[in-house]
Amino acid sequence: MDWDSALRDLRTYLKLERSLSDRTITAYLTDLAKLRAYAERLVPPRSPDQLDLEDLQHFLTTIASGGSSARSQARLLSAVRGLYRSLRLDGTLKNDPSELLESPRLGRHLPEFLSVEEIDAIVRAIDMSRPMAHRDRAMIETLYGCGLRVSELCGLRISRVHATEGFVRVVGKGDKERLVPISPEALHWMDLYRSGERAHLQVRPSDADILFLNARGGGISRVAVFALVKRLAAKAGIRKTIGPHTFRHSFATHLVEGGADLRAVQEMLGHASITTTEIYTHLDRDYLRSNILRFHPRSRVA
């Protein structure tokens, strides 16, 4: 794995999986240029998959000793972790050397999410007269209704949709499987897509069990899902920077706002740690506070 291809794959991962803005992605790649320069000065020079935990620790220590702020160090560390998550997602690496790296304690970034009204607007933006419209509706309903990662949506298999029981079996990070409830609405659009558009495709034998296909009969790509979401959001007049992952944040946020148990949300999202899921309680507190300040009679100074 050479640096050019690793960073190219990372750009795709940050865009599609994490829905980061072009500005943030550029900042990440600028930070990783420092790691690349460090690795290429080593004897012998090392590619991303040849760096180990000790190399990364030495690199970050060098950056910190140069007077970099805690926030800059945290962003650099986030970029490094993103690089190795991307390599693991693509199957290049089995072990992630960045997992044990410690980071400075900073306030957590609250992810962008959509209101129910905004999601409804995106759904209404789907032109049902277009080819593959039932597929598009089914994908949006599944992204939001199940809180899937875009890679999980693209890899969803027909054999793992248990409609009678109302669950889908999802293969997530680290090949871990989980059962996620699926709504009757999502199942309805899946049925229409499978009996209509999908039934008329010449499906590639290797993709016969893949649920969501492109017009040529192959599995749909993350890039295509990202492009669909961006197009629908623009048509719906939504100005937020969103991508497929935004529906996952919205799914979790709306569940927490509705009073769902945090452990249940953790299970449905496939988070290894409850700490990751707890960010949605912060979102919920911010939501409640903004509503109190807006509507409570004592929130205004006389």
C-alpha cells in the first residue's frame, strides 16, 4: 500500500463514510502530509501499512514538542485514526496501530443531523417517475430507519432481510454482525423495488444476493449513494453539509430525543463502546436547552 493510493482511499472514506466537508478533508490530508514526510525520512522509508504503534507515538511526540496546540494535535490524531480506519475498511490492514494512541481531552464535536421535517423533504424530492426511484426510496428509508453506515447499506444482502420478523442482519466494522429492526415503510419500498426495477436487471452472478444494485446489475457503490443524497438534499433546499452518514446521526438523535434506552441505541448502531453512543445524549441536551430558551416564559429578561 503506497501513500498516494492510501490517501486517495482516505479521501473517499472521509467524504462518503463520515460526510466531512471539503475544507475538513483538505485539513486532514494536509496533516497527514506531515506523517508521510516523517515515514519517508525513516530508514528504510515506510508505507502506511508498515508503520507501527511506536512509530506513530514518536511522530505525535515530535509534533507536540514543536509547540503544536492541543486542538491541532487532536485534529492530527483524528486524521491518523481516519487513515487507519480507511485501510481497515478496505481490507488492507487487520490490526490498527492507531487504536492505542492517546489524545488530548477536548470538547466533543456534535455531528450534523436532520429534523424529521428535513428527512420528509428529502423523501418528497425523489422523482418517482425516474428509473430506479423505488430503489432510491428504499435506500433512504433504510439509511434513516435502520441507522446503517453507507458501507453496510451497500453490502446489505437479500438473505439477511428478515421481513416477517422485522429485522435486518447487518455486517459492520470488524465483520461483527448485529440485528437491527427495520420499519414496515422501508420493507414496503424494498418489496416494490425487488418486484419491479430489480426484477428487470441482468444481475451479475457475484452480486445476486446484494439487495441494492446499480442500473447495470452490479452492487451500488458508496459514491453513488453519496451523490444521490447530495442531489436530493439540494432539491429539497437543505443547506447543511450532509451525506449518507447524516441519516445515521439523525436516526440515533431522534431515538434519544424520543426516550430510547442508550444501550439499545448502542446495539442498533453497532458501537463497541457506550461512550461513542453517549454523544447523542449531548445532542439531546442541546435540543432541550434550545427549546427551553425559545419557549419558556422565564427564559427572557424582563
